[in-house]
Amino acid sequence: MPDLRIAPVRDEGTLRDWRHVHNVIVPPAALSLDEVRERNGRHRLENAYLGDVLVGCSTVRPPEGEDAVATVIARVLPEHRRGGIGTALYENGLAHARVLGAKAVETVVLAANEDGVRFAGAHGFTETERYVLVGETDLWLTLRLTVPEGWFPLRGSVRAQRFLRTLQSCGNSVCAGSRSS
């Protein structure tokens, strides 16, 4: 996909773009710009563009807990699905999670998003939890990536170090390996 560009959220315009995709895909969890700004300080947020057209976004939450579980979420606008954009966003997010030291990866999908659930299953995720947020009615799924032992490269690998150097210039505190909450 030669025209696909995945870029970190860095300014008001890209914040608005990320928010648009997020809110279209998960309307029950619609976010304000202030909430997106706050998330951008804690997580790696990126947008996907085909040429100049916004087609998707992603979130990478840094690894947490003893199991070093990162969360990778890829979102693609419905009219741009089934063309490899979700896979590109997912692979990019997964690479970032590896650099941050993830030993396991999860994703979160609104159960009503049948395309998202199908995508996660096709990419090796299996459901681990179903839940409804307090005061809400929408069902959410947590899915964990099932991968062979040792699949995640060591933090010190040459490829991981090269990727980390690339990310250090992205202008997002999460990119340089910060684990702030």
C-alpha cells in the first residue's frame, strides 16, 4: 500500500483526526479533545492516511504489570476496511509495543463492532474477558494475542534498538519508552 502513511498525533489537527476516527468506531466511548490530549501524553496515538485522506487511527498503551501487557488497538473507518490498513496499523502498533518491552499484547473491542472482533480473531487474538462499564450498557471484549514462546524480541535486539531510535524523534513521551500513566 504505497500511499499509506502512519503518523504520530502531534498537533491540534492530528488530535482532531484521531478523535474523529475513534468516535466513529466507538461512539459509546466518544472522547473530547481534552481527553484525547490527555491520552496522547500517556499512550502512543497514530493516524493513518491514504494520500491526504484520513482512513484510521491506533492506540498503543505501554506495557503494565508483572506480565508486561501492552494494549494495541487499530481502528479503520468502515469505508476503508478490508484493504490492509488495519493490518498495517496493527503491525506498526505491535512493533512499538515490542520496543517498549511488551511480553504480551491485548486489544479491546466493542462487541457490537463485528468487523473489529473478526479482525482480532484473524490476527491471533482470543477473548479473555467480557465486561460492561459501570453505568453503561455496551458490552466490551478484551482479547489477548496468542503467540509462540519467545516471539517478542528482546529489548536489546538490533531491530528493536533501530526502531527505538526512529521513535525518539516523534515528539511523544511514550515513544521514547516512558511508562508514565
